[in-house]
Amino acid sequence: MSVEDIVVTPMGARFAGRRFPCTLGRGGITRHKREGDGCTPAGMHRIVGCLFRPDRLARGQVPGWAVPIGPGDLWSDDLRDPDYNLMVRAPHRFSHESLRRADPLYDLVLITDWNWPYPEKGRGSAIFLHAWRRPGFPTAGCVAFSRPDLRWIANRLSPGGRLIVPG
């Protein structure tokens, strides 16, 4: 492990010499992730992308490598979709999640390489680092932080940094 790693612990996540409160999936941590199980997958997951809402965050508030989320940007979570676990655009006939949410959860998103870029169908889609609803409120499998903490982490993290979830 290195200082470039975000390491999930029972006391929160450690990164760059600091500890941050975070929430995980409602199903806990698993080594056998399945689509829809609500679990956070154990393992080492590389950070492969960063997305942000340009209508809510100024370019100077996000890392230089962040990509804007557009109104039609979606993430496929449908096992039948040839683009399962990939970013897609509206209109999209398969089940998907909108990346441009009404709430602030995805105003800034760090994308991990969980089951990506060559997804195994059913192994689970999109493990993101994103803002939490409130402290202690679980996610559907992602890792969530307060908005200020997420911005602090994102602005100090390099592409290829790792999220380590012991399990």
C-alpha cells in the first residue's frame, strides 16, 4: 500500500495521511459481488475516471482530468445490454442509471475499474466513489463520502490511484 491508496478500514477510509468517514454498500463487503446485491466488493480497485456536473461545480473545484457529465450520460446496469457496466448515452433502451441526478450524489464521481472495461455479466456494475446522502446511510455498493471530503480526495488523487477494500 502507498499514500496514493484509499484504504477502507472499520474507522473510515485512510488517504494521504488523513482519515475520512465513509459509507459502504447496504449488504456489507463481499468477495463474491453480484449485480443488485448491495455489497461493496473487496479487493484493489484502480481509479480509472472522474466525472463532474459542470452546472454545479466549477472546473477549478475538480481535478484537471475530470470529464463533465452531460444531460444524456447514463451507466448501463442491465445484464442483457451489450454495453453492460459501461457509460452510455440517452436514449438507451436497456436499464441504466442516470449520471446527471437531481440530488447531489453524483456531482463528483470517481470511477473504479470494478468489472470494467471487459465486464463479466452479473458480477456487478459501477463501483463509484461519490457523495453520501447523509453520514451512515448505506449505498448500493459504492463508497460514499461527505461532499467536502470527496472533493479533497479527488483533487489529490491521481488517475490509477487505488481503492483498497479489505475483505
